[in-house]
Amino acid sequence: MIRTVLAAELVISALLGSWILESDQWLWSSAPSHAYGLLGFVIVDLALAFALARGVSLSSELTLVAAFTQAAAMLSDLVNGQPVGVSSASFKGYLLGDGYYVALLAIQFAVILMGLEMELARFSHHHPDGSRSVRKSSRFSCEQVQ
């Protein structure tokens, strides 16, 4: 279930990124390196969504790395990513006024939270020695069954 939701979030992220790439001509003309970076993130999001859907191991860990990286890149654009000749305040206003940019940033945090939940669920169901753990509880005792 979590893998499916995480894969869907990645597809949404890729769709938002694709929409920005298609509709934001100023991005291509003023900061083509940022546009190509976003294109890279779109490709990675789609590849990871496919890997998650197929059950490829390490795909959830790679998804966390990719989402953290994209969120950091997007936040750094807010701080100091303005093109030459554009003031920081006006560029920040431009980005935060773009609903697709804000939605893309928000979905990165959703992916991060879902990825962390997936890792926590995996971690909590395994012993340090690698075996699976099941708790069997009753009214009077709680014993570990392996």
C-alpha cells in the first residue's frame, strides 16, 4: 500500500515538473541549467515510480535521496537561485507566486514523509539480526515470537 502511494506521489511530481517545463518559457530563457535540472528530476521520479511499482529493492531509499535532493535544490533557488539581473526578492516572489512550483515543493515533502514512513515500518518489523519479528500479546503478557 505504501509503495503504491509513494509511486503515485512520484508520478504527480513528474507531472508537475513536466507542466513547469512545458509552460514556463522564462525558465528556459533565463535559467536553462535549472530547466535541465528539473528535466533530470522528472526522469528520476518516473524511473523511481516504476521501480517502486515493480518492487525493486533500494527504490524507497533512492526515492528519499531524490526527494531530499530536489527539495534542497528548490529551496536553494528561493535563497540564492535568481538569474543574473533579477533581484532576489522579485525572483522569490515569482517562485512563490507560481502554484505549480509550490505544489512541486509540497509534493517533495509528501514523498519524504511517505518514504520515511515506509522505512520506519520496515525497520520496526525487523530484528537487529535481520529476522522478522511478530509481537503476540494477551491481557497478561507480551512475548516475542520469532
